[in-house]
Amino acid sequence: MNDMIALIPSLDPTKALLDVVDSLKKEGIRSLVINDGSSETYDEIFDQLTDGTILLKHESNKGKGRALKTGMEYIDTHFKDTIIVCVDGDGQHLPEDVLNCAEAARENKDHLILGVRNFDKDNVPFKSYYGNKITETIFHLFTGVHITDTQTGLRAFHQDLIKEFLSVEGERYEYEMDQLLYCVRKKIPFKEVEIRTVYEGNNECSHFHALRDSFLIYRQILKFTASSVLSFFLDLSLFELFSGFLGDVVFANVSARIFSGLFNYGMNRNMIFKDEEDQPRTILKYFFLAVMILIVNTIVLSVLVDHLGLPKLLCKVFTELLMFLVSWYMQKNYVFVQRRA
């Protein structure tokens, strides 16, 4: 296992960190520990790390995401053709599971390997079970990708993916969720490896991040909503302006829609989906989508009102909401889809 290294971020660790590093060494796994700004009282623990352990230090706390990036930068500079396994330093990841994830990464060098816990077992604490189920459901809903354990800290990948993961946003705990979302956008495949997890003290020391992680998932659609609302008000304002000056309702409506559409396109491309594809191509796809949504919108509204006799206002709200979701999904997966370099 000389081609594999365990990357362990650590802040104010207990002696469990020493046990983790020792147990990994017995399996032939070298550890790279990042002291993420721990206070001086914890120096005695870091000083006891097994010989051969690489220890890097942040002078102040910079967050788990930055600690992982610091470790990846070091590995990319000093190692070649290496498997990296990110491991928590609290003893919840067993050495055999670390090895299994490393082996999966070796066999699937273009994948992110996730060591996933089985949350249906009886020993899983209540908050861990429901926290994961909530986040899992929201992640699947908004990405179309099913991941059993979105909050796992045991992840493995080949060194070739380091540059990809260094570009992921996030410096603290949000980095791990952003990494998953980045992989979805860049079409980096996942592979799950079931692991066992040790819940010390019913997992009382763990942090429940369901709300935070869920927000990280659907913040993109929240930004998309804001972009759509701003575009709507811009469209309305321009319509009033053009119709007042020109007196031609049709021309004013078309002109306002063109300007508001370009504004919406620019916002979505640069600030939400962060698209890197050739701009003329995405403009054409965006225009085609806008035309198709307008046609479908009109047909659906006509069927609901004219053929089914439902209230106009209710049908309008329903149709606009439906088209909003369709537009978001199509822009994310068709117009501004990102490809790996």
C-alpha cells in the first residue's frame, strides 16, 4: 500500500487521533495529519504521532475544507500516482474500510469513492439516521443523483483528481458538500463502498448538519429563483417604459422580454451555473429552451382554463411554477451543463 496516503484534518484532537494513525500504520498506510490551528495544549498529542507521519500545521483555524486542500497540495507536490483517502481522526473509520475504499479508488481512478454507512441498522443514533435521510432526499431531488451517505468523511480518489478538487469552493465544513455538487456538475462519477461506523457515546460528539448541508444543496435553486424574480421585475419595468414611449404593446412586450432574457441568461450563466462552455452555443440553447417553454406554457394554460374550466389565476400560478422547475432543470442539465477539461 505504498501508493496510498491517509489525509487527516485535525482540530483540538483527543488521543483517538493517535490510535487512528497507529492502526493505519499497522495496515501499511502512511498518514498526513493537518493541525488546523489547534491550541498549544494539544501539541503533546501531535508530538506523539507515529514516526513517519507527515504533520502540517495551520497557525490559525482555517476550516476542514482548507485543511483538506493543504494536504492535497502537499501530496500533489511530493507524491506521484497516489491514492488519497480522507479519514476522520476520531476513530469512527476502521482501517479495513479505509483499505477497501483505497482499493476501489485504485480500480476506478476517475471516480470519487464514498465510504457510506448503513443507516438502517439498529445502532444508528436517531439524529444521524434522520439527518442523513433528509439530506439524502434533498440531494437526490435537486441533482438527480442518489448518494446513500452525503455526510461521510471517508472518501478516496486518485491523485489525478487533486486539481479538480482544489478548485472546489468552500474552506470549512461546507467543502465536503460542495465537493459532491462539483462532481455532479463535472460528471465525475461516484462509487459507494459500504463501511462500518463506530458511534462513540451514541455519537454525542458529532455535529448535526442536516439543515446546513441541505441549504448547500438547494442554495443554487434559491439563487436561480432570485435571478428569475429580478428578471421578471426588469421585464415588467421595461414593458412599462417601452409601451409608454412607443405606444405599441406588442413591440414593447417583445423588446422587454429580449432585454430581460439576456439579463437572466447572463445571471444564470456567470453567477449560478458558472458555465464555461462556448457562449454562442449556450445562447442558442437558452433561446431554444425559452421558446419551447413559452409554447408549452401556453398549451398547458389553455388546456387547464379553456378545456377543463379551472380558475385562471390558479392555473397561471400552477403553470408558472411548473415551467420554473422545468426551466431550472433544463438550464442545469442542458443549457449550462459542465464538462470536465
